[in-house]
Amino acid sequence: MPYLGETLALAAPITWSFAVIVFRRTGRDVPPLALNLFKITFAFGLLLATWFLLDRTGAAPATQPHSGKILMLLLASGVIGIGIADTLFLMALNRIGAGLHAIVTTSYSPAIIVMSVLYLGERLSMVQGLGVVAILTAVLSVTSMRGPHRELDRRTLTLGTILGISAMVAQAVSVVMVKPVLDQMSVVWANCWRMAGGIGSLLLLLPILPREQRAGLHSLRRWSLWPAMILGSLLGNYVSLMLWLGGMKYTQASVASALNQTSTLWTFLLAALLLREPVTWKRTVGLAIGMLGVALVTFG
């Protein structure tokens, strides 16, 4: 099929952007920790079923023996990139909304570059450096975007931006730390271990959390919220992941990465259309600068 990889790589961010909109709406009734625990547990079950199906059809090996060190690395990646990063992501989303958060997520690219330079020995070109500066300018500008009716205060914007950047940094760390070993194993199998690490970290964290935060888990008993949570988990933590993997497999990684980053644009547009979030000139300029920075980082 012509352009199969490009089609999958473009469908992945669109699917993810719809999931972000669902998470934004669901987050009004379900606290971030409870929502994250639900969505990664649901996705973990789907990934296990997928791996079992691949194994039964012969598309994946029955066993994937690896050293305890590699397994611990995968679990640690899940703790950081799923348990911590996804919770911070939802906390930021609840505070500043999907549109502004889309601008903040452009910080993922420079975070990946910094971690790659520090831990993988990669080099940063001058063009990429300019891209990083553009992205940081766009992200920091979010703290001044209070809305046309000043509906967001400066403290909320600053805290939401810090949480969003922290989520992207944690995500970048979790990706870079396992990149050297991913070629040795099935990606579905590796993600099962990462999901297990994320679930385990949240379950271990629950007993030491303040009582009011643990009480947020009671929201999961509201069956009326389950359809939206299942939809968001299915789109965001399973379908978009499979589309992303397909895009990486069937087209060049540089092309797939550039198309994947359009999630920023799609989320911004969907937030305006479906959530009626305001589109101001500051937000539009911030988004444009951020996307320009992403382009420089990607192709620099």
C-alpha cells in the first residue's frame, strides 16, 4: 500500500489528540492519579492480549529471555515515563487546558535532544540549538496567556507549565534510557514491562499519599464515567501507540517523527472546536513559534 507508513504516522497524533480532549473532559471528575491508574491498567490488559495474539499466530516469539538488568531498566522506564510522567501530564492538562498544554508539549523535542547529548553521546547542531531556543520561548510564553477574559491566573499558568515541562522531561528520560536495548526485543513485549512498572509504582505510592488524594480513587466507582475513560485509554494508550509503531516501521524515522509532532497542532485545533477553549493571537503566535522550533529540531 503506497504511503502506508506516512498514513499511520499521521493517524497516530490525530488519535492521540482526540484522547487528550477526552482526558481533559474526564479530568474534571476524576483526579489525575486515579485516571492514570485506570488508563494504564486498561492499556496493559490490551497490550498483554496483543502480545498473546502475536505469540499464538507466530508473529512474536513465545519467550523473550533477557537479563535481570534489562528487565529492571524497562520497569524503571515505566515508573518514570508512565507512572510519573503521565500523572504530571494529566495534572498540567487539568490546570491550563488542552490548547495551552499543546504548546507546552513542544518541550518534548529539546528534552529528548538534551538527554541524547548527555547519555547517548549525540551532538546538537546550531540549527537544532536555534530550534530549542524557539521552543523554550513558546513554552515560557504560556505563563502570560491568561485568556481573553483573564480566566486563568498567573500562578495556575506557571504551575501548569512547570508540571507540563516536568512531564515531558520525565518522558524523555524514560525513552532515552531504554533506547539502546529496544532493538533487542519486541516493542509490544517491552511496553508490557513498562506498563507493569507504571502500574506498580502507582500502587506502591498509594499507601503513603495523603488521605484526601487516596479518596480520589472513589471516583472510579462512578460507572457513568467509565465509557469516557475507556475511550480515552483505548485511543491514547493503545490505538495511537500501535499506529505510531506502524509509522516507524513502514517509513523513515525522520518522516514519522515529523508527522507525529503534528499532535501539537491537532490538539490545539480540537481544543478550540470541541472544548471551546479560546484562540487568541498570543496562543496562535506561541503555537507557531513552537512548531517552527520543532521543525528546526527535527530537520536540523
